[in-house]
Amino acid sequence: MKFEDWATTGQEIIQRANRLAIGREHRFIEPCHVFMGMWEQDKAAMPREAAAGVAAAQTAMTQLATVKGNDGNAFISNPSLKLFEAAKHEADQASTKVGTTHLLLGLLTLDSDPVAKALRNAGIDREVVMEQSKTEALDKYTRNLTELAREGKLDPVIGRDDEIRRVVQVLNRRR
């Protein structure tokens, strides 16, 4: 699998998962490592309920066999390979590069994985992840003016006719 054409966040998640597996002397990068890489790298892009997967991932990691004298390499396990393939498929469907959302969707496709089970038990499914990714983009690139007005954080517009006319003139020039 070529990770070079993944989004930067996707690549960083894989690197974190690899470092985590090596640091715990695990021979393979498992889905629990990938989930913890997602959690550490891009927690804000994940649904709040995803916190339920942290305990499951930590428990799963403690149950993995360790390899003393690991040469600094961790290999991709079959479940992780399935996760990556599903994530790549999701990204291809959306015509984007693989990122956190796609990896989370890929994780949810694993039926017998304890982290995926914990996430599903917490109410996370495809619809929840997709809705989160939509609002994530809105939250990242926009401001909710209605909310700011309710909080009194917007300057009043009444009595500013001259400033408004000037803004309209400037904006009309830039067409």
C-alpha cells in the first residue's frame, strides 16, 4: 500500500501508529494502534463518542504479544490492511486523499475488532462520522454569526451607514 498519496494527517496517523507499536514492542501495527494514532493526531475530527474507543484500544494493546529486540520495524497486520483498504476506498469515492474520517470509517468496517465494537456500542456509525466530517469543515472554515450575535460578540450595524456604503463600494470594485 502506498501511503505517499494519502493526506498529511493520514500519513501522520500511520507514523504515530507505527511509533506506538514499536514503542510497545509489538511486531504488527494493529487497528488499536491506528485508532490511538487517530486519537492523538486529530481528536477534534472525531465524534465525541469516540472516547469510548480509547479504553478498548488500550486494553487491546495490553493483550498483544510483545517481541523483545524488535529491530525498529512493525509490520501491517491483516486487519489493519483491511482497514487501510476500506479507508482508501472511502477516500476514492469522495475523490479525496485518505485522512482521519476515512480511517475511522475503515475501522468501523472491521467486524471482530474490539475498538470497532466499542465505537459501535457508543453509537458511532457511518452516518455519525459523515455528519461529524461535514460540521468539522464548517467549524474550521466559518463562523456562526447567529451564535456570535446571541453572545453579543458582533459589533452593532445600526448607525454605520457610511461604513456599510464604503464596504459595498469596495466589494463592487473587486468583481
